Amino acid sequence: MPRYSATRKQCTAHSDSSDDPISAIFQLCAPHLPQKTLTQSSATFVQASTALHEAHEKIIKQIAREPFLAAFMVWIQEIKPLHVQIIPSVKLLFEERFIDILCKKKGVVVTIGDARDFDHKIIIEAIRCRRELPLLIREQLVTTYLSFIQWLSEETYGYISKLGDPDLMKVKDKVLPYGHFITFLDALKEKDQIVAKLLYYGGTPTLEEVLHVQIQDVDFAKKTIRFHAQTVSYPAHVFADIQAIINTRTHGKIFLSRQNASFSPSRIFRNFKEAAKQVGFAAPFSPAVLTSSH
């Protein structure tokens, strides 16, 4: 490729200067590999490497023009043993428009080249924000989409960037594994789920801080929440959850009962323990488990 040519010519050319580091290396290697042979081999490497880059670029240009959906179909065919598990999620990804066949702005078929410019994390966030879908279904959709993008990245040798789960990366040091947390979360009611999310995704806020956080402390645009001692960023789905429970309220505590009373820590302790028992967690279980890190 052009950006390597100057340096590579220097590497394969002979220099008579005793101060030239390349000449010094040739001299060190001479007892094992004569300079002439090494020079010829270096030239062969440059020629083959350049041809490889050019071939890769040509093939990638061809792949980039193909529909994004075509790659999806090939992936489905390659994971036939998982068809029974994957197909429902794949169908739902299309039905819920998380994967579009046509470009919304241009009205033309979305290509693999178009997909390279996507921020796929936004798609992951959109899936988790779709509150109409059950929690475990959302997580399965995320897993399915991530699996496809990882496969496509490998198939295109990095043309499509690798994609990690942003939620999983955020809590990678947590004592409670992410999969266990999702199972626990699914056993809770809506408001208790949000309390658990604020603890688990939020670093080290205390239960008291979470229960007393005010709507005014929530920055929906910046995706942050201000606690007494710190301001914490959270995933987008946390703010979708908060918006759903506060409805049109703009002031006061986030967590209020039906009688507009504050949530009590004892209630949360009790509900968390019951959920932990239901999913088979070892006793004792407390909110502190959600904030603990390695």
C-alpha cells in the first residue's frame, strides 16, 4: 500500500553508511543469512504483502456493496445447530425494526458498507429501552445481535468493528455476575428493578442515596444522576425506566408508593431477599451485594 512504500524501500535497499542502523542489522544477521538473500526475501515480502493489501481492499469494496441482510442470512445458515433458539430472536429483531432492510433517510437497501458507519451500541441501547418487551426477551435480542456483529467482524477481518456489550463492560468488575443480576432483576417488580439497577450500574451509591434521589438530580440528556457524593453515568435503559415511573412529574423523589409515600429501606431489603431466594441465590443477600466489586 502507498503509505508503506517509502519505509519498505528503505528496508530492502542496501546502504553503505556504517552509521545506518539497517546496515548494522545486515551485518549482525550475515553469519546466519547473507545480506543478498535477506534483501531478496525482504523484497518478496513487500511484493506479496502489497498484493495482499490490494486484494483485500478490492474484496472489501465488493462486500461493502452487498445488503446487510445478506450477511445476516449467511450467519443464520452457519449457526444451524442453534436455529431453534436463535430464529425467534432474529424474527423479533426485524419485527421491532432494530434491524432495517431499507435506509430510513435514503429509502434504499442498507448495505454492509452502511452498517460500518452505524453506532451499533445505539441499537443495543434501543433494544434494552423497549420496555414493552419482557426483560429476558430484550436480553436475548441483545445477545443475538452481538453474536451476529462479532461474527461479521471476524468474517470481514475487522471491516465491521467488533462490538462488546456496553452494560457487561460497565459491570465487569462486579462481584455478582451480570447474568445472575439479570435473573435476579427479572424476579423483581418494576420499581424494585430500578432501585437494583441504580445500585448495580452505579458504582457505590448507598441504598439510602438511591431511595432519596430527586427527579431534579436526573439529567436525561447527559444520562447521569447526581447523588450526594458523586455524579454517576448510567445506561440509557435506566432513564427509560425512570421516565416511565415518574410519568409527568418534574420534582420530588423518584421512588414513591401509590400513596406518594417514600420507599423504606426495609421494604427493599425484604423484596430483594425474596427475589434472591426465588432465583436460588445463597443466603444472606443484601443490596450491598449489588454494589460490591472485586
